[in-house]
Amino acid sequence: MQTSIQKTRGRRAARTAGGIRALILAALPAAFPAAFPAHAQQKQGDYVVTATRTATSTERLGSSVTVIGKAEIERRQVRSMVELLQGIRGLHVTQSGGRGKQASVFSRGTNSNHTLFLINGIRVSDPSTPSGTFQLEHLNLEDVERVEVVRGPQSVLYGSEAIGAVVNIITRQGGKGIVASGIGEGGSFSTVEARMLLDGTYEWIDFNFGYSRLDSNGISILPKRLLGRENDGIWNSNISGRIGLRPAKWLDLDFYGKLVRSKSDVDPFVDDLNAISKTRQNYASTAATFKLFEERLRSKIAFSYSGNARNSINPPDFNNPSTNTISTFLSDKKRIELQNDIQVLPDNTLTFGGNVEWERAKSGGSAFLAFSKTQVNKAIFVQDQFAISDRLFGTVGFRIDRVGNFRTAVTWRVAPAYVIKETGTTIKGSYGTGFKAPTLQQRFGFNAGFPAFGFPAFNGNPNLKPETSRGFEFGFEQKLFKDKVTFGVTYFRNDIKNLITSDAAFTTNINVGRVRTHGIETFVKAMILKNLNLNLNYTYLRAEDRVTGAELVRRPRHSFNAELAWKPVEKASVSLAVHLIGTRTDFQAVAPFGRTNLPHETTVKLAGSYKFNKHLTVFARMENIFDSKFEEPNGFQRPGFAVFGGVKVSVDLLNP
């Protein structure tokens, strides 16, 4: 009897719950017809996710955004993230040697640790490095679908690190059919590279798996003037996988993982025959997206993991008989994140959420006393994205972060854009704040130094304050000749306080005065002919210490990039790219130590490919065609003239 009553009550409860849900679904559109239209909002133009954390047309963004897709990566035959970022306006990339060597990105003149890197939303910076940067030099592009770069302070959406820019690397999802691809290439410096891909879609499952392997003898990191003779090679492998499940219209599941292994020859101070650096990077994420009320409410919960391990090994050799060091650095981040997007009105979306992150870093070895520290980072944020009369668009956002035991950091941002349809003009701008918390290494790390070379022991400073910034930009974009030509100009400025640097004796970290970076970015995109396109961009930059008046190192005043893309026939493509950097200051590589001026440099690259059929494509490229000899940074030479070539084979396993 009791069981029968319970079943009856259960059925009544289920009917009641179902009725309430049906009533809500019916009542919401009836009560708020403008907020819940019968069909999704009409989409126009290219879309970007990073600038607002939702898919938004580039025409509606107040931020400066650059998007590089898979087609452009393949046309230009870009093989590394370092090379990819070199051609983006507002960014300057340095690399201590050839491919696979340490690289740094300076976004709009800010420091190298002021650019936040994401891979499918995973924060990949390494808190065990001295400044907490991401080691982008090890990342290959075999599985990359697109890269979105949003310049200017973005802390309101992404918290710490996002002062200069956010670089969001989005990997491929499964395409139509099931396609297997193999790519092999070789060339200068005894370089051999292989890549394999498998992607596809089957019913409600899509997947993409990738593998790449690079072996190269490389070049000598040190130039001849510093007695560099032996080549410093690189070995690298990337393994990745992404699986998407769509079991119901209201549910998306996404799983991603990437494993990077790298071994590189290095020269710490002089030409070293056996000094090496080993790196392991592990990234993983799983996310569930719930789409309710005809997708007017989207809720996403995600868990991500980022792990890094670095080993520096330098046993004695003929040139350095007294050197024998082994150093180890480990770090990881575990993060839970929640995001909700509510379509309040047809042209108004409210986004809010938060995250909890567990961050750990430790080190040990003959040159480093072991330390191990963990901290918990928490944040909440809210953003309103609006449109008025289909002309005025914008976002307003607010965020609260609590990083470890620091005081609460509050950031905000406003980014409007106004479209004049009659003339094809878009006027845009933004104003916002940002912050960068000191890393665990900066606060607690220790370096025994190398007294024989004049480098004293170095201790972290647990009393460091976060770096803070205020930045704004203002500019316009103009379309002409039925959208065949687009050009734009943007002025930007960023003021940073409490910058973290070493003290005068290089024994600890301190917060110093103020830094200002400002300048102008311009670009032109033109379809000269149906099969001929021209892309140009130029950046003028001033970056200076507001206390001393000195110019910041490794920030060229002038940067210029040009690419001419030509398709002489449907199956062939040719790309000619020019990269020019102006004069800039840097540190002297040898005594007497101080500052020096580096001359302007120009490199030219020519790439071409021919697709014989749907299965076979051949390609070749020449890099640094005029064999420009330059160092960037000072004391580390870059590769000269090089030639590479290869073949790509693709097969649709369902329709061979």
C-alpha cells in the first residue's frame, strides 16, 4: 500500500514538474517576445570568441582583434607559433636562436609576461619560470584551426596576465567524413619534420587527433663574434586529441588533451658542447555546455589542467670543465570554471561566471634550493554585451580576483563600436584596467647564481605587489570598393604601475615605478585581383620608463609586415611575405655590460604549393631569402637563408 502511494505521488510530482517546465518555456516568450525571438539572431561577418567569451561579429567589437585561420597558416607554410605571431601588428617576438629556442612576446610594448596564452581555454603559462611566461617555442601547429589575438587590457574577462593581449589558440574539430593526412618535409640545417592527422565526424561524435615530430641540427645559438661554433639542435614532438560529443540538442561535451616533449641544446654563457634543456608540457580539459530555452541560456562548466616540467642539465666538458649543474622546475594548474550566457533581449547578452584555480610550483637541483608553494586563485565576473539600433555596439564588464593571499583585485572595461553603414565605417575604442600577480617563482624562488661569472645568488620577494595597468585605444576601420579594400588606424596607450623587476644588485625582485607604452597600429587588406590579395600592417611604438625616461629594451619603434598571396591557377598558391623591424635597444651580451642599439632588419619569405588532386599536394618555401644576419636578442643569432620542401597526402577513409 505504501509503495503504491509513493508511486502515485512520484507520478504526480513528475507531471507537476513537467507542467511547470512547459509553463516556463511557454510563458517566457509570451511575456518577453523581444527577449526570446522565434529564431536565432542573424549572423554577419567573421566571428571571434576571445574578445567577449561569446561568438561575436568582428564588426561589433571595440577591441583590436587579429584572426589567423587554418587556410592562412597552410598558405604561408607557418610551422611554429613564434613565426605565426611575428606577423601580427602590435606584437614583437624575440627568439634566442633558431626554431625551438626560448621566445618572448611583447604585446604593444608591455612585458613578455603580460600576454595571456590560452589553448582551448586552458591557461598554459608556467608559474615556475622567473616571470611566469608560456614557452610557446615548443608548440607546433599541426592541430590548430585558428588563432585569435585580442590586444589591450583584457583582465576583466581573463584576470591576471592579460595586460598587453590575449592569444587564444583554438584547435580543430572533426570535419566531414573521416580524413587521414600525412605530411613530411625536410630542408636546411638537417631538418626533418613529420605530421599526421586523423579527423572526422560520425553521427553525433566528432574527433581530431594529431602528431608531429621535429628533428633539426639547428644553428649555433652564439654568433661567431662570441666564439659560437657548434650547432645547437632541437628535438620536439606534439601529440594532441580532441573529441566532441553531441548526444542531445541541449548538451555538448568536449574533451581535449595535448602532450609536448622537447629537448634542446643550449649555450648558457659560452659555447657549450653538452648543455641541454628538456621540457614536458601537458594540457587537458573537459567541458559540458548546456543549451536551454531554445539556446537563450547557455551554461558551460569546464575543468582544465596545465602541467610543466623543465630540466636544465650541464655536465662538465672541454670548454667548461668546472661546470656541473642539474636544475628542475615543476608546476601545474587545476582549474574549474563556470560561464553563463543569457540572451536578455535580441541584442543584449549577459555573461557571468567565475573560477577556482589551484596553482603549484617547485624547483630543485644543484643551482637551486628546493622550494614548493601552492596557492588558490578565485574570481567572479560579469559582462553585458549590447546593441542599439544595429549601429552602436559594446560591452561593459566588471571582475573581482583573489590571487593567493593578495588583496582583492578589481578590474573593469568598456568597449564600444559605432557602425556607419552608409559609408562602410566603423569607429571603435575601449578603456579598461588590468593586473598581473607576481608568480610563485618571483615570490619564493631561489637561484644560487654563478659567482665565477659575476652573477650573485637570487632570492624571491614574498612581499611583492601585483602589477596594475590602465589602457585605452581609439580608432576606425573603413571599407571601400564593395568591401574589396579595408584599412584601419588605431591609437593605443597603456600605463603600468608596480612593475616587477630585479634590484640594482640582481639579488631579489622589487616593485618599481611606472611604465608607459603608446603608439599607432595600421593595416590594409586589399583584393587587387580576384586571385591576388595584399595584406599590410605597420606599428609605431614608444615604450619608456616614466621614472628614468629610458626606452624599454627589445621594443622596436617601427614594425612592418606585408604579404602578397596569389593563386595563379585553382590548384596552386604562392605567398611572398616581408617582415621588417626597426632599430631598438638591447642589453650588451659581453662586458662592459650596458645598453646597445640593434640595427633594423628585414627578412623575406617565399612559399608555394600545388595540389595535384584531392590526395596529393607538394609544397616548398625559402626563408630569409637575402640571408640577413641579425641577432634578436643581442648575442643570439637567428637563422640565415634556408630552403624546405615536402609533400602532403590525404585520404577520406569513407570516400577514397
